Amino acid sequence: MIGLTPERIAEELRGYSARLTEGVQTLGRIGEIEAGVTARDAVYREDKLTLYRYQPRVEQPHSVPLLIVYALVNRPYMMDIQEDRSMIRGLLDAGVDVYLIDWGYPDANDRRLTLGDYIHRYINHCIDYLRERCQQESVNVLGVCQGGALSLCFSSLYPEKVRNLITMVTPVDFHTPDNVLTHLIRHVNVDLLVDTFGNVPGAMLNFAFLSLSPFRLAGQKYVDLMDIIDDLGALKNFLRMEKWINDSPDQAGEAFRQFAKDFFQQNKLIKGEVVIGERQVDLRNLTMPILNVYATQDHLVPPPASKVLAGLNGSQDYSELSFKGGHIGIYVSARAQREVPPAIAAWLLAR
Amino acid sequence: MTDQTETPSAAPNPFDTELLIKQARSYLAFGEQMSAFSSQLHDSLQGGGDWGAVLRQNFDQFKAATIGAAGDASAAPEHGQLWTQMLDLWRQSTSSLGLGAPAGGETEAWQGYLQVQNQYLDLLRQSASSALDLLEQQLHDRAASGKSIDSLRELYNLWVDCNEKTYGQMLRGLDYSELNGRLFNSLLQCYPKGETRS
């Protein structure tokens, strides 16, 4: 039974209003929120791309570098968002030599960039740079989410350059029944979208993500914020996440067109029908060791969408790492810090 | 060359305080609605009514008031926003992208888009109505098992859960996928293919 009375509600609302007033003042004073905490050096640049090397945290890091290929949507500092929530720091502490591609912010000059440019040119050039720099025939690659799909394409086209491949919360089958992103874009006229905008606005992608859970993400979250308004540390953590969520680069139009149509709408990756710059992507070319990391409660990339890779690759050394958590929790949760980087590092260092 | 943090010029402000205030207003409106509902409920129970019947009667009134708020120009906008969260998001997003009514009058394409938007609103209305049915059922279930709701916040969280559940079911339906596509496409058809926005 509802034990609430109008008086009780009024009292609660008065308390909430007082905290809101205090909260707005606190938020006004808090200043710039920084994200991305680990020291790094820019070692290679091409157009808007910057390749970073994270400064090692052990005396003798592993000789084979690891290149992190992040998604084109959102910003890669999610992997290093704060000192106690940093997958990159965890990998460094375990002795991995970590590099990361920052794609930057595409503008109108980039609207003609294709997936061919991203894969044959940008990723390929970064990997050649690392092979040369580290004097290695091949390097390790960790692809994240959409960056995982790009990494699968690259590794299939250039298997000789990839020593070990790690895919993390990576969609492979885009038509599993529970794939809500595909569901949302299935009937959208992608040509009309790209032809209208040129580059696809990041704000539109933000809308799509928020639309998956609007009552929580656009409502309850801000009501709950008043619970931590006195806790400066927790408040800054919240704001860091807000910054990341809203920091959505526009998507280069032609690359978006192909990704949306070929991957989401037509599911060509698992059919072996994706063509990148006139070369066909065949996942059976993935003969290198593969570690496929997925999150059991991932609402954006459901586990079956990732796990299908098991039956499609050509590797003799395929394994999976299941993380009990969601698409974001796999980077930022306390459990992820304990479980994921050490497991990836152990897998890598054993090969 | 060491670059410890990236603060690119395109990065947005960390937090939109106006958004917080807007959501806070919605929460306060929820509190007002629940206060009125609670008052009616207690009055009816003091008159000796049966809990289930009283809840049903008052809930029907509450439901009509909540759902009706969006179509009622005299209602406080926060009341309607309680269940049109999604439509609100859509309008904010399209507005931020400059996708308003085309200059030079309301074109046929724009009218077509508004029709689709109304269909979208209808679907959201059905989802919100189902959420309130679910909330009523949950209150019944709690009462039957002797569990009480003792704070507005607890009730709000339950209301959010119910909305997310019915909205999620709607989102995963074939109708929604098709309508979402038509919503985007009909809006985009209002503008020239100029590739001039970015």
C-alpha cells in the first residue's frame, strides 16, 4: 500500500528543491572536468588522426606493441577516463606497450572519407609505423566496439601484419534479434541522411543512444544526481561520464553511409560481402590468435552479436573472455579494472 | 612531446545545468501529481472504500490527467513531459540540428512530417498508458504482499521502471522500427540535399 501522504511528499519536495539550489551553485563552481589521465606522447599524425604512445609504467614493456583501435563514434578517453578507472593504465601496469588511435573530429573536409580510407590508409599506416618503430613483423591489435569491426576488416585484409587480435564488445552479426541499434536504423534512408547532412551529426547519434532508455538516461539520472551533490569526488566522476557521453564527433559521411548500410542494414560482414576499397573482407582470413571479449549485459552489442565470430574465423587459437557487466561498465567499473586488463595482458604476453 | 590530456576545442561543456533544472521541474511536477493522487486516495479510504476499488478509481483519474496533459495547452508543460520524455528528446535534438519548420512556410513535406510525428506521439502515448497500468498493477502486488511505498522517490523510481519496461517493449516492436524510419525520413525530406550542414 502507498504509505505516502501529501505532507510527506511536500516535505520530500522541499528537501529536493533545497538540494537542487545547492547543486546548481556547486556545478557552477566546479570548473573544467578533465578526462584522459595517463601520460602519453603523440608519435604519428595523419590528417586529423593522432597516434599516441602511452608512457610505459614498467621498466621493460613487452616488445610487441598493442594498437588500440577505438570506434569512430564517441571519444577514446573512455579507456583512460580517470586514474582508478583506466583500462589503458591496467594494461601498462601489466607490461603492455600501449598505442591508441585518436580519430579526432571530422569536419566538412572529411565527408568524402570512406571506410577504405580508415582501413587501408589510416589503420594501415599506423600499423606500418609501429612495425617500423618497434622492429616487428606484426603487431597486436585491440579493436573496441565499432573499432573492433574495423579491426576485423583490417586483420582479414592484412593478416600478416597482425600478430594477435583482440576484439572488445565488437558487433559481428548485426542482425541478432536483440540488436536495438539495427532495429532503429533498419528503415532509415541512410542515403537521404548522408546526402542531407554531409557528415552525420554526433548529436543525432547521441539522440539514438539516449532513445534506448530515455526515462533513465534523460530523466532519472538527473534526479539521482542530487544524491551525490555533496560528494565532490562522485560529482566529478559523474561529470566526466557526462562529458564523454555528450562528446560525440560528427561521422564522416561516406564512411557512415557504408557502415550503416553494409554492416547494420545488410549484415554483410558475416556473409563475407563487405568490400573495403575493392577488396573483399573474408573473416576466414583471420588466422592469427583471437581473443573475443564481450559483456554479458551489453545492451548495444548483445553477446550473441559478438560470439558469432567463433564460427566465422580461420584461427586455430580462438578464445573468449566473458565480462559480467555492460557496454560501458567493461571500461569503467571497478570490477572491470580488476578483471579485464590483467586477463588481456596475460593472454597477450603468453603469445 | 607529452600530452597528458586532450581538451579539444570541439568538446562540449561538461554539463548542461538547464537540462538538470528541466528534469528537476518534471520531478517536482511528478511530486505534485502524486500528492494530489495520494490525497484523493486517502480521502477515499477514510470513507471506507475497498483498497483495490479505490486505487482503480483514483488511478483512472490520475491516468487521464497525466496522459491528457500533453494535449492540453492549459496544462503545465512539465506534466506532459513526464511521459513525453522521448518526444522531448527528439524535439531538442532536431532543434539543435537546425531542423525546424522550413523557411518560407509550411511545405507539403513538412505537413507530412508533422503527421508522422503525431503517429509517433500516439505510440508514445500508448506506451505511457501501459506504463501507468503496470504501475497500478505493481502497487496492487505490493499491497497484496504487505509492502509499502514510503517515499516519493521510491514511487518515482517505480514509475521510471514501469515506463522503461513498456517503452522498451514498444521500442523492440516492428511498428516502432518502421515508424522511427519514417520519422527520420519524412523530416529529412523537408530539406535540400545540400551537404551544407557540417
